[in-house]
Amino acid sequence: METLEDLGRRTVREELAAIGQHTSDMPALRVLEVERHYSVASVAEILEVSKPWVYARIADGRIAAVVELGDTTAKQRISASSLQTFLDGRTFGITP
């Protein structure tokens, strides 16, 4: 089965061949890996707390690495790794 990356490469090669360019002149395609991000509402639901509680943790820096996608707090996103770091810091009685 052809992956999405392979399909993209094949399509670009075919289009370049149609206009007379060689694929050997092309730079290698990069695959973008994006970490999962959660909305404040999603984090509140996951943790079973209120959205104001999550916003307060963002404001005081306990939940870090917040991505702002717009002008309002409704567009803030919290990375999965940031959420995990917050939870790890709040876990007691378990030794790694």
C-alpha cells in the first residue's frame, strides 16, 4: 500500500516530468511531524476540572508551552508533552 508521502512524491515526479524537469534536481521532501495539542476545553475535560482552573494554571506558568493561534484565549492550545509534564509534577507516591 502506498503511503501518503510516497503518493506525494510520485505526484510531484509525474507533474515535473510533464513539464520537462528532472526529479534528480528536486530537494528531498521533508515529513512534518506535529505534536498533538489540546484546547483548554479538552484539557479541562480530560482532567475533570473547569476551564478557569486550566487558564489559571497557564497564567501562573504551571502549564507551559501554550501555543496561541489567535487573539483570544479560546485559541490557545496545550501540547501533549506540556500536559504530561504538568501531570508528572503533580503525581505523588509513585516512583519511576
